[in-house]
Amino acid sequence: MNNYKKIIYFIILFLFFIFNLENVNAARELCTTDVFSTMRAKAYKTTFSYELKFDSDGAAYFEIYYYNLNEGIEIHYGENVYKYSENGSNGVINTLFQNTGETYEFELYSEYGYPCVGELLYTKKVTLPKYNKYSELEPCIEYEEFPLCNKWYKGEIVNEDYFYEKLNEYIDNLKENVDEKPIIKNETFIQKILRLYIENLIITLPITILIFIFILFKVIKNIIRKRNRIKIDI
């Protein structure tokens, strides 16, 4: 009796496989160039984003979300498939992505029952940044411009000792730059005029000479006029 049940089961399974295969083939036959382009455009509208999170031990990881998944399009990642549902076109990928700064690929296919089923429509690459845990250290509050305090610093920080070694070098460099800057005292109006005059001697000196010559000429001219008047009076 059990053998009969097995035979019936395999017959049903075989018929189901043949039926699905026929449907898949029929869907593929409908996959013309125009239809494929249309399905690909629908797949292209799917977008992805990520969010930084922390586990109970404080270790950083990322969650990746998808948006605008159109009806008839499904996302494949690993062994998981994500489809459009009546509840919405947005969702989360059921994987915790480690804080390694890697790039992940999500493949979008046509869903069963739609044209071009089984055809890869589009591959979306999502590159996650690498979170810099040292950006949480207290010195980064005061020295937020310090490169190793950047939340998404791309370089390699060996350990905390290395971080503080580079921080001290950065602070020392800041002090040297401050010491090198000239100290400008408060100047009076006359001092400013004199400083500007000296700093621009190429322009101010010729003008001064011309003014001096003009004044000297006027003085000499006035002296000559006075002498001529005296002679006329005599």
C-alpha cells in the first residue's frame, strides 16, 4: 500500500513539475526585447539604503533596506527571495551585515507568473562604509577635525595606542602653527597709516616726491612774485 502512495506522490510531483515548466517556458516566450526592457526598468526603480546599528555588546553592524519593489519583481540574496506584497513595496534584508566596509550584490529577477521569469534583470551593488569606533572617544569632541575622529574614516587604525599617538602628533602640529602666526598688536590710526605707507613704498614714495616737488615749486614761485612786487613799488 505504501508503494502505491509513493507512486501516486511521484506522479503528482511529476505533473506539477511539467505544469510549472510549461508555464515558465510560456512566460519566457513572452519575453521579447521590449518586454524585457519594461521589466528591467521596473527592477531598476528598486532602491536600497542602509542603517548603522549596534548589538548588545556594542559591536557595529548594518541593516540593509529595499524600497519601491514593483509587482512582478523579486530580489534574490543568498538563499532568500523578497517579493512585492500587498503590505507594501518596502522591506528589510534578513541578514545582519558586519562592519567590514564590503560591497554586496542584490540580484533582481522577474517573479514566477510574469514575463521573463528566471531572467536576471538588474544587479544592484550596495557598498557599506566602515564605521570608525574610535570616533566615539572623548578627545574627538574637542578635535573633531582630526582625520582619525571621522565617523567613516577609511584608513586602518591599528589600536587605541596608535590613535592617541597620531592625535598627539596632530595637537603638536596645531601648536606649532599657532606659534608661527605673527602677533598683531592693536594699532592707532596714525600707526596704521605709517604701516601702510611703508608696506607700499613703491607707490607711496614717488607720490611723496611729486607732492614735495609741487609744493617746492609753489613756494619758489610765490617768493619770486613777492620780489617782483617789491621792485615795482620802488
